Amino acid sequence: MKGLVRTVLGDLPAADLGRVDYHEHLFQRSRLLPGDDLDDEMRSGREAARLFAAGLSAMIEATPIGLGRNPHVVARISASTGLSVVATTGAHRQEHYPPEHWLLDCSPAELVHRFTDDIAVGTPVIDDDPNSARQADGTVRAGVVKAGIGYWSITKFERRVLDAVAETHARTGAPVMVHLEHGSAAHEVLDILCAAGVDESAVVLAHIDRNPDHGLHAELADRGAYLGYDGAARHRSWPDSTVLDCLVRAAAGGAAERILLGGDVARSSRYIEYGGMPGLAYLPERFVPRLAAHGGSELVDAVLQANPQRYLGRF
């Protein structure tokens, strides 16, 4: 039935999600982020509780296969905090994986099988073990399928993943997320997915605001794609005002119904409960009030509620 969202605790009507953070990580391990693992249930759970207490009632946990994701523990965190969580299947860009990682050797058919089973059957009990048994009762399933590419580059593995993501979408209807390195190659990725039968309205282009080009964003929204804004609190690259200005100008240019908002904090050194900062609550506590002042409450409701609910409600 269309209009349902597949969370780690089961399918929910999209309207029941409330306000959604479209991109975060509660568990993650990558060779590109040494020493910054998210791997502790208690700490990640307390950080999730901070997000919920700050006014966001749902999130996409965007860690795909092979990078330390833990959907079964995420389900416990969801149950204990009240935060609705959508888990992710798929694969990240190739550089996140060591050369010997088993996922890199999977055939297109194997990738489709794994991604589809995560959504339709249940996620593996041990994610990093390719032979791990799945939880087949369907209580912990993924609700988003993800691909990733490099900066203006798509490796052979990444192209296999894009093709497998398209086929998985065709089989399950699951919404698609694509990691764009520094916001590059957005039209090119959409062209690949569309040629494989994916409608643009099923796709969110993550990190599109790392290229803060509001005109480009309006073009992509006009094609029907969702725009993943998740660059707040990255002040070494730009102030939050850059992200705010780009978002408001893109919305004024016709993208208001296609923007999603997240934090993508993604590392332990930036989580309060792991001893870092600014934490998951930075988005609702610091960024969202500025967005309301700069763009108005209707735009806030669109990017946090109406748009993500529409994007996720495909089951």
C-alpha cells in the first residue's frame, strides 16, 4: 500500500513520522574516518534521544552495508527513545571499503539479491558477515536503498551499485538515496537512474548543498528529484548562512517541495555522547530556528515534514 514508510519497527503511515531528519548515522565504521567509529549502543542511543527531545521525531539512518551498520540495535534504540528510524541498504562509494572487502566482489545479481532481501525479508544479524543469517520475520527491514559515487567519478563498482539500486527499486518500490561527493555529478546520476527506469521523484541527492548552487538545485527539483541539504555546522568549508541562503533561494526558485533537511554528523568526534560536538541536536536547536527566521515556518514544515514524508511513503 503506497503511503507507508518502512521503519526498523515496522511500516508506518507517512503522516505518523512527524518531523524527519533525512540523513544521520547511529552506527558507522569507515577506513576514511579512522578513530571516529560510531559503535556504542548506549552512547548512540543517548544521542538519538537528544535529537528526539529537540523536536525531530524520525530519522533515516543512512549507513549502508559493510560499514558497521546495526539495524537490530537501531531497532532497540528506536523502541527505547520513541524516535522512528528508517534503516538503509545498498553500498557507499568505493573508497569507504578496503580493497579486500567482500562487497566489492559481488556480482550485479548478488547486489540486487542482498539489497532486495534487506527491504523485503529482513536485515542480517551480523552486517559485516556475508554469510550471516537474516532475521526473516520482517521486523527489522531497510526502507531506503543507497548508492554512492566519488567526486566527478563513478568506478565500475559504483556503477554496479547504481544499477543494482535501480533494480532493487523496481522490485520493492523503495526510495533511493545517492551520495554525491561534494555535490558533483547530480544530473549525470539522475540520467543513469532514469535510463534504468527509476523516476526522479524516488531519488534524494545527498549532499547537494556541498555545491551551494541554488540555480542548479532548482533545475534538479524541476526534474522531480529531492535535494538533500545536510551541510550545517561545517564551518571549515562555509558558514551556516551559506546553506541557509542557498536553501531559501532554491525554494524561491521552485524547489520548496523537493528539499529535505538533515545533519549527517556521522562521526564520534562530533557526537555529544561520545565526547565531541556539536551533536545531532544542533540541526533542530541551532539551524532550524534560523531557517524559520530566514525562510518562514511554511518552508520549515515542508523540508522537515511534508517533503520527507512524501519521499519515504512508498510502501
